[in-house]
Amino acid sequence: MYLCLQDFFYMRLTVFKLALLFMAAMTLTFSAAAQDRDSVKAEDYYLEGVRCYCAGDYQNARAYFGKCLKLEEDNDAAMYYTAMISLSQNRTDEAMDMLSRASAISPENQWYRLALARLYAGIGENSPAIGIYRELIDKYPSKSDYYYELIDLLVRDSKLDDALAALDRLEQLRGSDELTYNARYEILVRQNRLDEAEEVVRKMDTDFPSARTALILGDLSKSRYEDSTALRYYNRALELNPDFVPAYFGLAEVYRMERNFYKFFKNINIFLASPEMNPEMKATYFNEIVFPSGMVQIFRPQVDTMIANVLGAHPSDTTILNMCGSYYIAVDSVDKGMGLLERNIELHPDVKSVRSAYMGQLYYMQDWKKLIDVSATTSRLFPEDFTLREVLAIAYWQDGEIEEAIRTYEHILREIPQDHPMLINCYGSLGDLYHELGNRRKSYSWYEKGLKINDDYNPILNNYAYYLSEEGRNLKKAIEMSRKTVLSEPENATYLDTYGWLLYLTGDYEQAKKYLKEALVYGGKESAEVLDHYAEALFALKEYNLAFLYWGNADKLDPSLGLSKKIAERRAEAGRR
């Protein structure tokens, strides 16, 4: 949707920015209490405060207004200005207090009430703000700005029927104009009253033709696959405003659906090259439309141009740099892609998403040493994010620095809350790491701690069961644990393999064959270990030819397992049988 209420509710400004607009009025509208000052000195402090305020010297202005209020506690004007200064300094509570007091002293002062309403709205307290706006509208029914601000709040508060009622009242007083048409269209769309919304926009197109209105009609036509009508409206939008970039996007999408790629690229590049268009929208377009469509494979040079245009329009945007960097890495321009991700970190060193994207690519490229360096720095910058610290632990693990990985996980455990969802994963990882060190006692101890948190946690159940199978002990316990994983995830090849292998070890060859075969169906064919296990089950069932076929496949897949010797031995054994 290309229109939003904020586009035409132009009076939604901060109270601070409005202060200067009201300053002259405020000076002339002191309350009776302010006019009857007992002390000339209080008035002097007040006037000096106003002078400093106008000069932008808020520190001294605050001091003078404070002195004034000590002498004259009910000086509502001094309270108002103090509130404005507080807002500029993000001292919201103080501003609320001052405005509330000023408004209570002079309830007829619309500027106090308006400032208070805007402050409530700014902090998300819509109900009191709505109440004040209704009060102001009753007193000043000709103030159209108050209506628009009220309508905006009602929409934000999902009170759409009330918003339409306020809009009806405004149109009764002032008639319809482009702003009211836009507001009504937006509200009706939010209510999913699309036919009525379309009727409104067609009236708007007749009474107040604009590029934006033509765009909406073009989008409506495109949504109904009325391509020729959509093209007509988009071109009309550009006739009304040749610089209206969203219309180029509309044209591009119609041409893409028609597979007219010459015109598609021509128009989409105008959209992508415009710095005014939202970079987030562009990144989403690439991620949801361009990349999944296979366009990169067919039109690589043209997509390269698209990437160059969007990067040229937003050379410093975090999302665009991440997206473009990932694109170049994906098309094997790794140095260029990593360069963009590194540039993103240089420009935005304290943005977590920027660092995370870079770390993700390092993980994908298995550059463990660089990942260790980057994740160590990142975890120091964001110590509250335990996931980042886990990435560091994994990087150590993958780089063969098992003890460093253990130390990192144990450091996490000293700080992580006991109800944190990552806690059980830390226990499981420590169990795996200590097993790699050959310390089975500590390994199983960590597994047991994890299962006390959740005795259905599949990663621990599977690994614990498999390592017990390697020892050939506690097989009953191992089978019980493994069976849980298979029941929970019946299409997980790893879990099926573990369960099948345990059944094999207990002599249940038929059931072992069944589950190991299922493991192959769900991806196990890519694992030499699963192929080896299946071959063992087949051999035990005297299906020798099939067994040697799978052993041969396993040996080809991973010669490092050294299966050739076992195959020769099993051939000899089969011959003896």
C-alpha cells in the first residue's frame, strides 16, 4: 500500500517543534493568576526565561522558569515552557507533570490541552489523548487539524468505526477534499471493505486526479490481473508526475508477469536507482522475488546491474550492504561480497545484525579462525546475547580447540539465567565436547543434567544413546532414549540411524533393517555411516549381494572410513557360510 495516514496527517508533530508556533500566543494568554503576580521579580524571571528559550539556551531558560515558579507556583506559562524544555531533553515524566499542572490551572487554554494530548499520543497512551482531542473538537469544531490528529489516533487504536464517524463529522463541516478521501480510503482498506475503498479512490481520481491516485488504481487492476488497464494507470501516473518512482515499480511488475523482461529491467532499475525509495522494500523484493525466481541464473548480467543500482542508491544502508554482500558471495564473487560485509561493519560497528550477517557468512565458508576473532569481539559488544557467545564456542569447536570451546560454554553457564531456553543446549554441547576429549564420565554427567531440564530433548537423547551403543553397554537405556527421538521426529535420518543401529546391536535385525532403510529414504544415502549400518543389517540377514552393494556405495562416498578391508573380510565370511 502506498498511502499511509501519516502522509496526510501532517499535523502530527512533536510538542517541542510546535512550541515556537505557540510562543507568541502563549505570551499573550497568561492565566489570571499569572497576570496578578505579587512579585515583579517573578515576572522578570519569566521574561528572561522566554528570552533564553527563544535563543535556544534551554539550560538557563529552565533555571529562570524554575526561579519564577518558586515565587509564583501557579504560573502556568512557566510550566508550559518548562515542559517544552523537558521534552527536548527526553524528560517525559517531568513534561507530563508540568503540562498536567498547567492544563489544570488554565483548562480553557487549548495549547496546553493540545500539547498534553500530543504527549499522551507520543508515549502510546491513546485513550487520554483521544479524550482530549474530542474535548478540543467540541470547543473548536472548525479546527480541521484536531480532527485529523484524532482520526490518526483512533486508527492506531484500531477504533476504525469511530475514525470514520469523526471523518464524517469533518466532511459535514468542511466538505470533502483530497485529505478526507485519502483518510477514508485508508480506513476502509484496513477494514477490508475493498469495494467501498475502490469507490472512494475512483471518486478521488475524478475530483482530485494525482499520480498517487492513478498508482492505486493501477495496483487494484494489477491485483485482478487486468494487465492492460494496470499499464494504462501506471503510465497515466507518470504523465501526471514523471518523477513518481512507484509507478515504475508497478510497470516493472506487470512486465515481469508478462515475461517482457526487456521492459521489466528498464523500469525496475529506475525504481532501484532511486534513493527516495525504501531500501528495506528493495531488499525484500530481491529476497522474495528476484533470487527465488531463478532470474540470477538466466539474466546474471541484468541482475548484476540491479544490484549495482540499489547499492548505488543506498551505499551505506545496513540491509542493502548485507543483501548485496550475500548476493556476490552466492554468485562466487566472494572477495567482493565479503568486502561489502566488512565495509558494513566499518560503517556500523555497533549494529548487531550487521555483525551477525558477517558471522553467518564466515560460518558458511567455514573460516573458523576469522569467525573466532569476529565473534569474540561481537560477544564483548553484546554480552547479553548468549547466542553470539555460543557462536564463538562453536567456532572454537570446529577449529579443533575443544578446551577453548568448553571454557566458553562454561563461561556462558556462569551468567545465563536458569530459565533461558539455550541452557539445555549448552549442557548437550558440553556433553558432546567432553566425549570428544574421551572423558565419558563428564560427558554423560552433562547429558544427565540436560535431561533433568527436559527428558524429551532429542539432540541429547540421540547422542547419549549413540555413545552408549559405541561402548556396547546400557543398551536397554540407549534404546529407550533413541525410541523417543524416532517417535518425536520419524523423518529424521540421524535419529532413525541411531535407533536402527541399536536394534542391530541387540540382534533384532529385521527391525534394524526397517529403521535403517527409512533413514536412507529421509536423506541417509548421503551418509557413508548410515550406508555401512544398513549393509551390516543386510549381511546379518544373509542378503549378501545387497549388503556388498551398499558397502561399495559407502566406500565410494567416504574412502576415509577404510571400508575396503572390512568388505574383503565379509566376502570371505559370506563364502564360508
